[in-house]
Amino acid sequence: MLPGRAVSIKRNSMDLVMLLVLTLTCLILLSIWRQSSGRGKLPPGPIPLPIIGNIFQLNVKNITQSLTSFSKVYGPVFTLYFGLKPTVILHGYEAVKEALIDHGEEFAERGSFPVVEKINKDLGIAFSHGNRWKEIRRFTLTTLRNLGMGKRNIEDHVQEEARCLVEELRKTNGSPCDPTFILGCAPCNVICSIIFQNRFDYKDQDFLNLMEKLNENMKVLSSPWTQFCSFFPVLIDYCPGSHTTLAKNIYYIRNYLLKKIKEHQESLDVTNPRDFIDYYLIKWKQESHNPHLEFTLENLSVTVTDLFGAGTETTSTTLRYALLLLLKYPEVTAKVQEEIDRVVGKHRSPCMQDRSRMPYTDAMIHEVQRFIDLIPTNLPHAVTCDIKFRNYLIPKGTTIITSLSSVLHDSKEFPDPEIFDPGHFLDGNGKFKKSDYFMPFSAGKRMCAGEGLARMELFLFLTTILQNFKLKSVLQPKDIDTTPVFHGFASLPPFYELCFIPL
């Protein structure tokens, strides 16, 4: 190589290095300026590092614990930076209530959830925004009421599924089994009956595939990697990982539902809607002249996918955790079964009218939901406008994380909150005691649209199981571990087996 050319190459290399150093320096200075310029208005918080923010100060395997530690230093309202973006954290009942209930309209926007946003494209009910979200949520709530949400015909569906669940559990012949799949089938079939008016046999291959995808998605969403991708969305496009599995599973479910939608289009009778899809298709036809149409077929497929995800895995996970806790605390199980025997007996199915006469059972189910803290940090919210909140100015669009865990585990409302005790929801006379701190379904404008259905399913499924079976653990109660496997998006119970012994 000629000496002159070597010098030229060396000079170019040095120029490239200098350019990279200068670019990195500018990015760092920009990051510092952006972060410091907003900190005079936003709540206090730990000093973020340039570009990466506070990410390394968080335990992504247990974000709840990290938020509790920060709240002890900075108070119930503080700011964290995930990358360059500030996120305001609300910790404790007073702050969460003030935002989601007292200022519900201002805190009603959906916050950033990049892993799902790229798939849903601002469609559906869970992750949509603004007027689109309002219209789809209003329609969904109205349609669920039309289909009997909270009424006898939906209860009939749940009772029938509870009977099918019992028959399926009998087939285990009292042998040790992993209840994950069976407990997922029941709430999934209830959602199927609401959305497209039919249930599946538990051995149906389409049903097996749906259940597998839904269960896997909950695990993916709860993984530390997904949390990391939420902090640094650029990873979603350029790095392999479990988020690609999430996308494939959602598209699989969506394509299956699109086939169901097409079948409904071919058999639709606008004078006699059968299910959620029919009601939506009728609305779609009615709104077809609207230039700002929100009721599209693509939005229908995303909305129905959201209902499947929210209505299946959250309930089935709670059921699975409930049985684990009942194995761990046999004295609680005995009290519940005594109450079932006394109020319901053996010769009829439990019904929702029984709940008011079964305070201990009702308290046990509430305590399960409080104790397991299923969605510890809620789905992210955002503010719809610039808002002054507790003397801080939160700019429009800022992501808000509400720590539901800090509410459900408040020691002033629930003495010894880390202990599983149905007494947390009982008064001195053994009657059921309501609590404003009970927020497993969130609160305010964005609270779970299916809360009524979920509460009905938990009561009817659990009481029907305990009416028909003795729960037998393969371990001694003292050896049963109830620690969540993941502590990111959702708290999932560890793997376990049990025996369903017919009574």
C-alpha cells in the first residue's frame, strides 16, 4: 500500500472516530438538557443517567419493590426516566385515587406500551386512544349489557361452564395434575359464548391452539425482556426475543377470529343479533356513511382479541393462584366448604344470589385477588392535557404508572398485608366488609370493562369446584411456595400439581 494512501485511510478513520465522539457527546448533552429542562415542573425523582435514564436503578424482575423503595425517598408522586422519556409514578391509595377517580378524565389516556402498540396500531379497546377508545369502550359496555352482563343469561353460561369444568376435573381420577390448562378452558369458553355464541369441547384442536397462545402471551408480557423493550422500543425492531413470539401469537388469534367474523357476515340477521360480533357488524353497517368511521372490520378483530386476552388469562391465572393458596391454607378451605355445604348444599349448583349469604367465601375470593396482586403496576395511563397535580405540572401525553400493589398491600387498610387472610374483608361480626382499597381491576375511566363477568366467574367456578372436590396437595402445606414466578406485567403462580378428590 502506498504511504500517502495509508495516511489518508488513517486520517479518515480518525475523522470517523471524532464524528462518532461528537455525535455521542451531542446526544448526551441533548439528553441532559431534555431531562433537566422538565425536572423543574415534574415531580422529584432519582437523577437519570444520560440516554438510558433510571433503568439500571430498577429491578426489572420486581419493579413493584423498586417503586416502593423510591416512594420512601421521594414520596407518593415521583418521576422516573425510561430512556429519555419521563414517567410519573403514583404510589399509595391517596395518589392513585386522586388521579384515576377524582381527575379521571385527565388521566384517562392510555400510556405507552410499545410491545403491544406496534401490533394493535391504536385499535381495539385496551390500547387505543382518544375518541376511538371512547367510542369502542362505550359500544363494548353497552353490547355486553345487551348480551346479559351481570344478568341471568350470562350467569347461565357461567354455571353451565362450571358444570363442564367439574366433569373435566373428574376425568383426572384424583391423580396429581397441573390445573393450568383446565382452568383456562372455562373462562375462555365463556368469552367464546359471548363473542361468537359457541363453546368448544376441551379436546378441540382449535381450542387447544387458542389456549396455548393466550397462556404463552401472558408469560411473555410478564418477562423481564418485555419490560426492557418497553423502556427501549428500538429493541423491538432490531433485536430478536420473546416479543416476536407475542406478535406471532396475536396474529394467529386475530386470523382465527377473522374467519369467525367472515362466517358471521354471511349469516347475519340484523333483526336478531346473536353475539358480540353480530352487534358490531350491525353497528358497522349503520356507521358506514360516517367519514370518521371507527367501526371497521380490522378494529373488530383487534377488539375481540383484546376481550379474549383480558377475559381469559387474567381470570384463569386468578383461579390457578386461588387453588394454590387454598392448598397452602387448608383451614381457609375448610371454612369455605363448610359455608358452601350450609348455604348451597350438594343438590344444586351455586348461583350469584348465594354470595350475599356466604361472607367468608366472598372474603376469601377478594383476599385472593388482593394478595396475588395480579397486575402490580396496572396498564400505563397518560394525561390528556397539561395538568397541575399536587403542585407539579405534568405535561400532556406524559405516561403515568399507578402502583396497584401499593394500594392492595396498604398496611393501614390491611394489617399484615403480606399474609393471606380472608379476615381482611370481614368485620368483627363475620360479615363481609367492603374496601375502597380493593382495586385489582384498576379504577376510573380505564378500569376493566369485564369486571362484573370476572367476579361472577371467580365466585361460581371456585364454589362449584369446592362443592364437588376435596383439594389434595402433593406437598405438605408448609412446603408449598406461593411466590410469583414473574413480577413484571403480571404476577403468575409457580408450577404446582394437586389432586381433585370427588366428595
